[in-house]
Amino acid sequence: MAEKGIGSFEEYRALTLSAVNAYNARDFEKARVKFTALSAANPANITVHEILCALCLRAKDLSAAEKEYAIILRLAEEQHIPIQRPRTFNELVAEAGDESMAVASYQYAIDDATDDPVLSVKSAMRLSHIYMARGDYREAETILARMKERLLQGAG
């Protein structure tokens, strides 16, 4: 079902809240419809395009995700938003990789006592982000607390 036209700031705000609520409720199809309507109403909103890109990836609609990613890069340039390292869409997909392999790799980097402590901290942060994205905030906090304790022991 397509969203009706947005005629006022109040309608845009209500649709934004509805889109975010659908996303948080994990109703990603409904969220995508609502964020698409937000994009049509305000095509320069880079955040909406970032969310749409993520929703398209989740739906395995790579063609639409690639289009959203191109819009993000264009808007970032137009709006003078610094991009750390522009990547192609294929690089972004390759970097995302397999979540279970990423978890194992990050855990190995954290646990390896001979490893570079900076790499271990970065790995702990990335692993905690994976758990936060899953909604497992307690595990994310545990990982970071263990890393902090390990660093403090190494400093003493």
C-alpha cells in the first residue's frame, strides 16, 4: 500500500515516527514503504536513503540497494558531508560478509593475547555493534567491559 501525499510538516513527522516504529517492530516491508514515501517527500534527506539502503539489503534487493547507495554518495558530495573512504557498492557488500564469520574473526582478535591491542579494541567495538544490532545489549556491554578490564590489567 502506497503512502498518501505528504502535505505538511506534521504529516511528515507522523510518517517518520510511523516508519521508525515499523522498523523497530521489525516490520521491514512496511518500514521500506514508509521510508520510500519519506524519500519522495524529501529526496535530500541522506539518513532516509541510508535506512532505505539497509532495508533493501535486508530484503536482498541488491539493485535497489545499489541505487540508494549511489544516492547517498551523491548527497554526501552535494551536502559536503565528509566520507572517510568512498567505496563501491561491491566493496560495501563484500565488507559486510558473513556475520557468523565476522563474529568468530572478531572474537579471535579479542582473545589472542599476542595480538595488537588496538586491533583487539577495534574488534571488540565491532563485535559489540553486531550484538547491539541484534538487540543483545547485555552481550555487547559484556564484551566491552571485558576489553576494558583486559586493557587496565595490561596497563598496570
